[in-house]
Amino acid sequence: MKIYQHSITLQARKRGFHLITGEILKALPEIRQIGAGLCQVFIQHTSASLTINENADPTVRKDFETWFNKAVRENDPDYQHDQEGPDDMPAHLKAALLGSSVLIPIRAGQLALGTWQGIYLCEHRNYGGERDLVLTCWGE
């Protein structure tokens, strides 16, 4: 079994849902050496998250942002954690809903994503800054 792990830092992005599949693949050239295995992408933050969804039509990513902003509103007077701004507690809640990692099968040296699937960085803060990821792939 082969195991490869890399840490990468993604540039700061504005709030929204951003395709990062290409950046992940660029950081993991060893994936080509794995015939069958798994790749985990983990984000080391609590106010941003990861998910897999539509990679072709950018309006899907805009609609994700719209839905999450309606579902988890800012400035809720019941939030106690509010010292870092009105987008902070909602960002934590959105990240908890989506999760901190994705696990993707590797087949014939490639991520076995569907035709229209891509990996999103879900930036939930207005100014979240750079985001650190740990990429781990293993298999034979």
C-alpha cells in the first residue's frame, strides 16, 4: 500500500463556493501511482468547509450561497458568539452542516468523480483569509 500526504494553503477567497479540484490534483501528482484507493481532503478551519457538487454551471455555486445565507442568517440576536463579527457564528454553523472533509475513490490514478462533480471550498466568512488543507491519498 502507498500513502501520500501533503498540506497546501489556498489563497484567500471571497465568501462563496469555489471549485478547487484542480488545485488539489496539482498538489497530489502521486495520485497517478494509485490504481485503486481513496483520497481524503480535510480543511483545518471551523468557518469554512468542503463539499462535492456541480462543476460546470457556476449558477449552482451562487444558488448554494443564496440558500445557506437564507438558512443560516446573520445578526441573530440569540447568538452568543459574536465578537468576531456578524458572519462568524453563521460561518461555524454552515461549516458544521457541510463538514470538514470529503473522501473520494481513486480509480486508475485519477479521482473517481462523476462527470459533473467537483470539489468546493465553501468560504463562509466575508474575509476568511488563506485556508489550509491536508490531502491524504492511499491505495495500491
